[in-house]
Amino acid sequence: MKQIYEFLESFVVIALVLAGISSISYHLFREDGWLETALGNIWNLDTHYIVIAVPVVVGAVVLFNMWRGGRVIHSKTSVLPNLLLYSLIGAGLYYIGSYVLTGTI
């Protein structure tokens, strides 16, 4: 039973982190997004869907490797990776909640 609980816990963590990464990437690279607002119209965003997919795929691969090694939450090496992980979990919770309540991210 403990193994099932740990598996579900890590699965939820991975899902929330991926939701956070993809939502942040969407807001960063979409038309009239954070990057375009910050940099003006320097970059033509015709390929923004491909650019959104790159951080999501990289994040998914990294998180899958960390998950397989069992080091996602129980890392004792440094505080900074844990803070990054928790902030991505928080972003995932925020954007999922925003999507559930309003229908948009």
C-alpha cells in the first residue's frame, strides 16, 4: 500500500510540475505574451508552438529521469532544486485551478 501511495504522490508531483512548465511556457512564448511584451516585436512568433514544446519535452525528460531515480522530493543535496520544484508545483496548481474555474489559463 505504501508503494502505491508513493507512486501516486510522485505521479501527481510530475503532473503538476509539467502543468507549471507548460503554462509558464505558454504565457512566455504566446502572441502578446511575456517575452514579446518585454522585448517588443523583435521576434516573429510564427513558430511559437514549436518553441513551447521544447521546454515541455526537456522538462518531461529531466523529471522522468529524476522520478525513476526516486529523487524528486526526497533530495537532500541542495535547497535550490527543491525551491524550484515547489515553485513549479505551485504554478501548476495555480494554472490548473485557473483553468478549472475560468476555462482559460
